[in-house]
Amino acid sequence: MSSSYARIVQQLIPDVDFHQNHYARLLDRELQPQARWLDIGAGTRIHNGFGVPTSEKLASRCMEVIGVDLQVEHLRKNIALTSFVAGSAESIPFEANRFDFVSANMVLEHLEYPDRVFAEVARVLVPGGKFVFVTPNKNHPLPRFSAALLPPAVQKQIAHRIEGRPLEHIFPTFYRANTKRDISRLAMIAHMRTCEISIVRNIPYFNRPASIVWLECHFIRASRHSFLSGMGADILGCLTKE
């Protein structure tokens, strides 16, 4: 994070937090001691927050923390996991009623068939188990523009340039489970009950140039107003298996 970026953010939106911090706090609140935890699309980190419970601290409270991902080389770098398995969230390679807690960090936007994934999450959860996630809000202008107008290869390059993420960590996006309405519908079909689905503001996507950061900060300020509140950057969710 550049000094000019940090200065503009602190000056214009000092009350806005990083979406990964919101997610880490939600994990901290919902994760029960001695839980059996499955993280789908686990990658190299459970979360990327700062100044919040670390991934390792959260994992230390659990009986086990298992990651599932198609990218095994990423899973090998995830030190919070007690074990991992290569696999798809559309066909989770575990028996029914296996886990107390399932999480997904910036995964739902990549699901081509989210109904299958929600059904699989419900299958492997024990009754009363929790599914916690964070994902981009499709009603935010950037994902909406990206999904409607840009081919996947261009989306990938833009994410690489404006967010600084390595290309190997950027995957195709479909945004089929990325509104409050879509998530509620998918939860109902999978026989999961909604505990929380909330839209949160995030610090700016763009980290340069300063003029773009300044404009995005003003949009984030404007989203405080009720008529723009549905355009926050990310959705936090917690569902429970009925």
C-alpha cells in the first residue's frame, strides 16, 4: 500500500475497514471451540486480515481444519490447515454430516454452478452447522461492469493490475451467487437458514493513480446513504443447516 493511497483513505474514509478484517471477525464470532472446520477454495491463507485473529489463532481452537482446493500447490503453503485434499466444491470429497463449520473466502464469485456447491456444503455440515463466507457484491459498479462487458482474460489482467494479485491466484468469475437475493434463494434450496447476509464497504479496489483512489473514496463515502447502501463492495454471510 503506497503512502499516498494510505493518506487519501485515512483522510476521506477513516471509518471504512478492509473486507478481510470483517470476514476474520465473523469467523471469530461464529467458530465454536473444537469444531471440525472445512475451508473450501482454501488457497494459501484462510483470511488476509490484519489486526484481527490470525488464521492460525482461529485454527488453534478447532479439532481439525481441512482445506479443499483444486490448486494443491497453494494448499501446501497454508500453514493453518491440519490437512488438505485436492477437490472441487461441487463434489466435496467427504461423507455427509462431517463438519461443524464450512467457510469460503472470496470463492462464491467463481462458482459456475453455485446451486451444486450450496447443496454440497449443506450435505457435509452437521445439523445446526454454520457456513460463513465473504464474496464481492455484484451490485457494486466494478463487478457489475466487469461481469457484463469484459471477457474473462481481460478481467484477469485488470485484477492483476489494480489489485496487485499474482495471475496464478486469479480465477474466472461468474457472479451467480453474489447478491443478497441470489444467496437467500440458494440457501433456501439447500435447506439452509440465513443467520446473516450483510453488505459491507471496503477500502478502494484501485491503489493508483491517486486521482482514481480519490474518486473511489468519494463513492465509498456516498454509499453511507441508504439509497446507495446496496452498492457496497462485499457481502458477508452466515448460513446454518436446518
